Amino acid sequence: MRKRRKKPAWIKKTALDRIEWLFKFARENKKLSRRYVELAVKIAKKYNVRIPYKREYCRKCYALWVPGKNVRVRTDRKNKRVVYTCLECGHKQYYGYQKRKK
């Protein structure tokens, strides 16, 4: 098996710039927002880059979230997590949290 080379830093920076650009236009154009988010996810996978907008879209249907309109945000005290429910497809995403130390 051949060893894969690491992607150069300039390629990753270009990919991040494209992702930021796509999320900016997704916020402006509601009709094409799903397609823009889907393209951003594809770019992130191809160039092995993390998406900085982790909690802004549904991972299942790629809908851009607007709290109160198409996403429900609740806290689960028992399991110490925040539950994001997409109101378009019903998918739930969980993010953990801890109480602040005084």
C-alpha cells in the first residue's frame, strides 16, 4: 500500500475560505441554502477540513438552522447535553456541556 501524502496548507486554507463563502451565501439565499451547505460538507470531506459552523446546519438534510423557525433547542439536565431538533426532518443532534466552575 502506498502512503498518502498530507495536503499542503494552502489547499486547506483555500478549502476553508470556500466553506466560509458558501455559508455566507447560504444565510443570504434561503432557497439555495441546502445546496450551499451540501457543497460545503463535500469540500470539507474531500480536503479533510473541519467545518467551523458545526451547530448551524442539520447533518441529515443539510438545512441551515434558524432557531425558532426550523430548529428546536432544548437542554437535557439529566444527561448534561443540549438537544438540537431539526423541525424539517426530525433529526436530533446532541452536544454535551458542563456546568461552569465558580
